[in-house]
Amino acid sequence: MLCDDDAACIAASQEIEPQLRPARRGDYQAMRNIAFCMWDGCDGAVEIDRKGSCAWRRRIARLKRADRNDETHYARCVATGN
């Protein structure tokens, strides 16, 4: 995590870090949260990694639970070449 003393960054870091393991195990919401944070940095808590975010989005799009919002995010990835 990238936080120094920024309260928003620290809060985002504390929320996202525990979701890494469930995301890797296929937890739908955790995967969405990780993808979102990798896309925008989550107040500086993680390094922006658009290709990594899109890899998560691709995985999410393949799930039966994926919804229109997931499809929209994945389409954004395709459109931006990530």
C-alpha cells in the first residue's frame, strides 16, 4: 500500500487489503472491489494498474453473477485497450 499519513488513503487501505485473499478465491464482491481500486487507486491506497484492473474485470465478466454494471466496466477496459 502507498499511504503516508492521509486519512482517506489509510481508510481505503484498511478496507481493500483484507479483500485480496477472498478475491483470489473467486469472491464476486471482493473481485469487484479490487478491480475498482486498481482502476482509480482508491484514494492512493494502491498503485493504479489499469491492465490489472481489466484482468479482474474480464474474470468477473465470465461469472454467472456478472451484471450490466460489470459488463459496462469490462467494455470500458476493451475500449481503452487495457
